[in-house]
Amino acid sequence: MTVVHERVFIESPYVQAVGAFERRLGLEHDRDEGRAVLALVAPLGEGREVARDVTATTKRLPGTANFTSRYGIAWSAGQTSHGIPTPGFEGTITLRAGEDYDECQLELDGRYEAPGGVAGKLFDDVVGRRIAHATLGSLLDGVRHELHAAHEQVEAGKTSQLMRQ
């Protein structure tokens, strides 16, 4: 098993980001479990990449502190249309308030089993681990952009409302 840890910072207050994040994970207000389609992007160099959509199952987990939300996240192993294997993943994703009101952070911790047995493990040790970190970093970066856009939309709505008054 390979262990991964990724973190990104988001320009959005936690109180706004948590609702947008839960919607992104497919979690509704009255349900503790959901499903979400997530894009995994692995860079191949020379400006090329391989993208794969996975359907992740998500679950609310008890928080560990105020202004912290934790979620279980997992997806099954599979192959792209080009026959490139994608490892399954199991872990947690945590959204927590930042040091300033207008920021929060998103962390992904988990593990995956490299597909392909011994050859897959060797590939993972040499190259695959970097691809996995880049892929998960890209996933968090995409979520970060979505949450920041949701925050900008809320703030634009506030400005628009003030202008009408």
C-alpha cells in the first residue's frame, strides 16, 4: 500500500466553503453518504496528460475540532479507455478553517494499492508515486477552484444587493 498526503489552501471562508464542498461530494443535507464524479489527471510530460473520471463514494465523519469537517472518500480500481490502470483509493478528506476568516484548507490523506502486482509495485516505486501525488494534487486543485468560484459568486451577490439598496 502506498500512503499519500496532499494539501491545498483555498481563498474562501470555511463557513461558505463547507456547503459548496459537500455539494461537490454529492452529500445532501439529510444524508451522511453520497457519490461524486471526480476527475483524476495524471501528467505525462511534454504538456500531455491522461484524465480519468472516477465515481467516489463519500461519507461524513465526526469532526475533530470546531470549524473542521471530515469525510471518508473511496473509489474502485479500473482502467482508462486507453487501458491504463487506475488504482483504487481509500482515505479521508478534511476541510478546516484557515488562520484568516477568508481562507480554509483542504487535506487528502489515504492509501492505494498499485495495480499490476509486483510489476505495478516496482512501477509505483519508480514513477507511479509521483503520478499519484500529481493526480491527487490536481483533484484537490480542481475542488479548490470550484470552492473559490462559489465564494466569489456569494461575494458578488452581496455587492449586487448592496448596490440595489
